[in-house]
Amino acid sequence: MSEALLSTVGWDWGTDSEGGAPGCGPCSGGPPLSYRYIDEEPLALRYRRTLTHLEERLPGENLDVALPEVLGYPAAWCPSTSLFDGYQDRAGWTRFHVAQTVAAAYLLEHPTDEGIELLGKRLRHMLAHPYEGTELGPGRGYSMPPCQYLFPGVSECLDLLCRLTAYPAALAWIEDFVAGRLDAGPIELPPVFECPPRRSYEIHEGVLLSLMPELLAVLSKVGLLEGEILRQAAAHLPALFNLPVRKVRAAALGLPPALAIGSPLSPEVEHALAGASFDLARALDEESAPAFLRAARPVGARFLLQACEHVERRGLTRLTVSEGPTALEPGSLVEALAHMADIAALEEGDQPEEVVQRLKACKPETLRAVLPVAGAGTGLVLRALGWGDAEPLVAYVRRMGRLDHARSILPGFTDLRNSDDPSEGAIDRAALLALVAKAGEERARQVLGLLESARLPIKKTLLLVQAALGVNRDKVLKALKRRSQTAVKAYGLLPLERSEEVLERYLFLRSFARESGGHGSDRRANERAAVQVALEHLAQTAGYGGARRLEQVMELQAARREPAPCERWEVGEYQLELVPSHHEPSIRVVKGRKALKSVPKAVRVSESYRQAKEVLERVRDQAARFREALEDTMVEGRPLGPEDLEGFLAVPVGRALLRALVLATEDGRFGLLTEDEAALESLDGERVAVGPCLHVARPLRLFWAGQLAGWQRLVCRRSRGQPFRQAFRELYFPDEEGGAAAVSTSRFAGHELAAPVAAKLLQSRCWRVETGDRAVPYKPFPEVRLQAVFEFPDAGHYLSETRQITSGEVYFLGYPRRDLSSRPSDLERLPFREVPGVILSEVLRDADLAVSVARLQGEVRISKETFLKRGELVLALAESLGIGGVEIDGRFVRVRGQIARYRIHLGTAEAHVEPAGHLCDLPASPRRTSLPPLIESDEPWLGEVMAKLVTLAHDGEVRDPAFRRRLRSGG
């Protein structure tokens, strides 16, 4: 309405240069007010005509007011008076808003000391009464910062004063504002905010900081920017000192320039602020400590040296870190000194060696007090103490606790969290102990003790690191009784005191995971993830390659210690039998000699059936762990020694798993385990003697030996299926571009993935994650001294921190590498020709699986390797079913029927009649066939493809008239 009214009297209500809303955008570099007048008529006359016209068009409101009444409202009247008392209509808002806008324009055109005084009084009133609603009226809602006033608001008033600096009265108001003389309070906030009282500058902090660069520049130009004014300003708006350090801090953390600072500072203002900040640091006392604590982390070695001087003069022996002052707990001098020492970066011109020499002049106890809180100067303090060898260890702890990055950007966003991400809190124990050995164990314990005494917000990180050294065993065990998830992770890191302790810990962790079922879904997921981390830690502590290998060995040991579970139960005339299938163990109900398809009610309510279900659940859980362990054994090429073979064969489900897999002898011969378990049966039926060790045959080895297709046909012909993909496993080779000389591949890069799904999938494939400023998944292969890396450039501190992530390159490095967070050069990456083919294939398979399963949008992604393996599976099944005329052509399987030729897509299962390519619908009653049970459940696409293939291969037997008519018409 205001736009139309103003247009009728010759005003053209526009927008600022940035396209913002009318009346907005102070200090934005555009027009000061969003209006412009069309002709040269004096502004004063236009102002009067506008008010007159508003009176004529909107009667009932006294708008015939002078400039002091309009602009000074509500400063000119009692604060309890509301413009909207009696009429809460839109018209009232429009009349008053337009009147104030025109009055502000008139003040710029005809400034007077009286007008500037009223403008200042309005500013002071709005700061003192941010939530009274004296213009918008009560009950209009609240927002942060408060917006209970019409134009001009706080920011507009300051903008107008900046444009009237030719007048001493405007400069006086700006000086009063910068010096904090307009800071009212403490002010009670509305109950909706649930906050303690705050001062007005703190309430408006975001707005005021955005205006400060221009206000400080105004005072600097006229020579009023003195140190005393800045010190007073910092006492009321401590974040003022954040402005000059944001640029340095952002550069140190590698942030984009756009995040460095909101508004540009002139060199003079930046120099004055930096000087005032250091002056405040030099004169720090109990009174100024709260203000200094609320400022940004200091930048430059001079703050670290000044903190050391304060500590030494006061004889302090420990500094503690504060989470940040509040109105109730403003912060102590000791916490302010810790904040002073915690520098975010060195300044340009700081010479590290010179700083070290100056630090050496301090007493050792001073340096030890400052060390935990020295931030970017930690390494300098360590060198000054003569503890330089401990620098990598301290850097590791700070990085793992996300101390530097988090405290610079998001205060309180530090340390490990309880999470369902199985990489959160995972430690490479060998790498950590190598850092400890470099520092010396005694020195490492001393340094970790100092970090703990400073109350740094990394208590969980320190619990894990100290557990690896074995210095906090009692503390970990005590926290374990409270079901602390961090203590669970630390439990696996404690050094072993007895050989049987490995099995005891494993059984405890397995029990802990089962007991988590009594909690809510979030806690249950978090606790089970913590158990996975603990198992990985225990595997490292006990000398196993990973959690899967640990589980395999421990399950076999537990099976030897525990009595064999009952496999048969009697319930009246029924018998219950445990069937330990390699695919899915089950309970079979038999009556006489007939297996029943369903469980009778008399059996379901019996105690024996309850016991049978408990045993079945344990066996299924055991089978799942055995499957994973055997698959890892195949991928990593580990042999199954005599104890392993004996253990698997002693457990019914383990024996069923081994019999379903193609095994290999030490001399490279392949076969299936015979019924007497004394030999292997090869493809041609020959018995192959079993040596002391066997291997789970790798598919790539079968391919190189020319036997892969033969074993695929045999698996399908015997309808045995397999516990995991072995014969029909996808095989991957280096890309054609670059070939074996390439050092990375981008074929899986650029996909938007669901981060939680990708994290869990990679963890299930034995990938670990290097956490810190950026999460980096890696998969170690210690036996060949290399590790695979799968980059996610936009990952957070841990992989599932954000909802989605983008996949990047895959490459290999030597193992171990001390820091995966820094991007390696091409010279550090290993060419693919130096990576064993089996490992390369498995790593690329993991990456393909991640980008296919965790993909957020778009069509389902199926790689060429997956299509190839699907084709091989369909071809082998067709041969086992006696179906001829089947060919594989890329993404299609082609089949010759008695009436026509067809092609079936291996992804969508759509069938087309060739050569025209018309879509072919199945008849109303398609021909059915049974598939191997595991393959059918593991490959949901396969049932539909095979059903169409069998039906179309026997199209002459179909009696459906509609189907035959479609074929005769070309589809």
C-alpha cells in the first residue's frame, strides 16, 4: 500500500542496488534509503504534500505531525504508549512507516542539530527497550535480533548518523555508541528465549558487528579512534576484536576468502584494533578477563609470550580452558590467560626460532602450564622445553579431538561423540604407539597428563589414547560399568595381561552388544557401533589383522569351550531339527518322516520350541560372523591353518560354509571339500590331497587359471549356492586410460551419496576412517605394506557428519602413512602396476558398491563389471537348466525361442522382441523354475530375468492367445 500511495504523489519507490526490500540494506554500498524522487521539486515540499495526501486518503489518524514527532517516536513520548493502541490495521502501519521514511529523507536533505539529537534519542531508546513492542505493539512475535520497531531501526539510525558526520552532533552520537555509552542493561529477555538477562549490545551483537567497520572508519578519519575508546568498546562488545583476526584465522584453516570477514576494515582501523587487543592482553586483570574471554582466539606469538609473562609473574602452575563465559559465570583470570595463550596462528613476520629462544627464557614450570593451551604455538613450547620429539604425538591428539579446527570455528564442537558411525573414535593403535615410542613413553605420559590437567574439551580422546598406554585401566573399567560408549572403545585398547583375556573381552563385548537391544533405537545403534570400534581395537591389541579375523578365531575358541548346542528336540509326536545350512540355518519340524511346511500350535507354545529358537538365533549370528570372516580370509589371501580348519569343521554351520566354497591348496590346485573332509574334489572329479593349510580360492586366481567359468557352471548345476559371492564375484582391472601406470582412478568420482549409508557400507567392507579436520576412508593391507584411500572431498570431521557427501578419487599409498588428512602428491601414490591384482580388484569393487548402493538420486547405477557378472550367472543357470540358444551381449541376454528371438535387459529385466525391438509382455501364466536358494535371495533381479528367459525360450509351449497374437504382430 505504501508504494501505491507514494506513487500517487510523485514518489518512485524502488529497491536498492542489490535488489533488497524497500527501506533495508544500510551500509550495503547501495543507496542509503530505498527511494528516489522523479523531478526537482524540493524535498521539504514533497514531504508536506505526502503527509497531506495520506491524511486525505486515510482519515482517522492524526498524521499531521512535524519532524520531531515522527522521527523521535517513541523517544518523544512515554515508552508505554503504542501507536497501535486501538487500531491494529495494516493502514496504520503503512501511514506511520511512510511518515518515518519521509522524515528520515527530510533529515538527510535538511539536517539540524535538533533532528540529529532526536535520531540519537531514538537509537538509545531502541537499544534500551528491544522487546517492548512500542511500535509494532505487543503480541506481534519475537525474532533475533529483535525487530519490534518500524523504519528507521537500529541499523538505519546508525547508517543515517554515518551520513551526517559533517555535524559534530552526529560524531558525538557515533563516539558514544562505539565507546559503549548507549549499552543498556542487563535486560530481561522474553520467556520464550529461556536465557538469563543480557545487555543490549549483546542482544544486537550480529547487527552491530556488521556496522562497526564503517563506524570505526568514521572515527578514524576525524582522529577520534583512540586506544581508550577501543578498550571501552571491547568491554561492551568483546567480539569487536574478532574482526581483524578472522582474515588470518580463515587463511590458517584454509577457508574460502568469503568467510574471512563480513565487512572490509581499513588498514588504520585494523592496526588500531590489533593494538588495542594486545593492550588489553598486557593489562589483563580480573575485571577485564570476561571481556577478553569473549573475544576471538588471538593471532600472533606476542600473545603467547605475553601469556607466559602473566603466568610467571603470578606464579601459576596450571591454566584451564573455559567453554566460554556466560552472564552467570563470566570467566576467571586463569581462563582468560589460557585463552590468551591459545593462539590460532602465527602472525606474518613471526620467526619461530626467535620465538623459541624467547620462550626458553621462561621457567620450565611456566612452559608446562602454558603447553596444553598453546594452540598453534604448541610445537614452539615443546621445543623450548626440549620435548620436540613429542610434537607429533600432541598434534595427533589435538587433531583427533578436533581441537584446533573446532575451537576456531564452532566453540564446543570438539572431541569424540557417541555416534552410529563405526569410524568415530577408531584409533590405529600401531601408529599411535609409534608416536609414543618417538616421544619416549615416560615423556608421552607426562605430556598427556598435562593435557588432561588443563581440562581441555577432549576428555574422550584422552581416555582412548591413555588406554592404549595402559595408564588408566581402573578408570576405563569403572566407566564400563556405567555403559560408557567411550569406555567400550577404550576397553579394546588396554594392553593384555593374560593370553585368555582376549576371549574374555570378546565375549564381554558380544554380550554388551546383545544387551543394547533393551534401549531406544538411537542408543542401540550407537552402542553397537561402539562395540565394532572396540572389536577393531581388540584385534589390533591382540595382533590380529582386523575385527573379522578376531571374530573368526574367538568364535572357534568359544565353540571348543562351550558344549555343543542341542540339534534335536521332541515335542509329543513332533521332532524339531536344527538345519545348519550355509545359506540360512533353520528349524525343521518333522512328523513321522514328513517335514511340515508350518509349525503346529502345539509346537509353538512348547518350551522346547522356545529353546530351539534361542539356539537358532545363536547359530544364525555365528553363521553371519563366519561368513564375513571367510570372505575377509579370501580377500586378504590369508591361509586357513590346521587349527582354523579343525575349528570350522567342528562346528556344524562352519562345516556347511566350507563345503559350499571353492578351496585351494598351497600348490594352487582347486576343489570342493569332499564328504569325508579328507580331500578336495576338482572340476574333473579328481581327488586332491589336502595339505596343512588351505585357502579360500580367490576369483581372480580362478580366472587366471582358466577355471572360473567351469566352477560357475558347477555351482549352478549342483544348486548349492555359496555363502557369499565367490564364483560370481565382480572382477576389476585398471582403467584403459592410464592403465597400470596410473596412480589414481576417477571412475567412481562425482557421485552424491547418502553419507550414513556410505559410512556403514565401507565399514562393513573393513575400511577405516582417519578423522580430524576431514574424514578420509582407508583400507590397510599391512602384509603387502600398502593401503587404499577413497577420497570424499566435502566430508566432515567424520564420514556421516553431514547428510550427503561427494565421492572422489581412489588411490594407493604406502602403509603406514602418518597423516591422511593432507592430500598426497602423485609421487607418493603407488602406480597400479605395483598393487597386487587381487587387492586392486577388491578395492575397486568396494568403491563401486559404495557409489551404487549409497547413491542419492538418479537412475540405479550398474557398472560394466556388474553387468558382466550378471551375464555369466544367467548363462550358467541357463546351461544348468538345459536351455540353449542363450548369448550375453553387454547389458542384454539374448535368447532364441521357437517363434521369435528376444533380448532381456540385465538391469531392468525388460524383454524385447528382435529385430524390431518391441516390448514383450509375459503371458498371463509364465513358466516357472526354481533357482538355487542363496542366489535367489541374494539377487532379487535374477528371479524376474530367469522367469522371462525360461518362458521365452519355450515360447512355442505358451497357449496364451493374447501373447501369441502380440508375437505375430511384432510384439
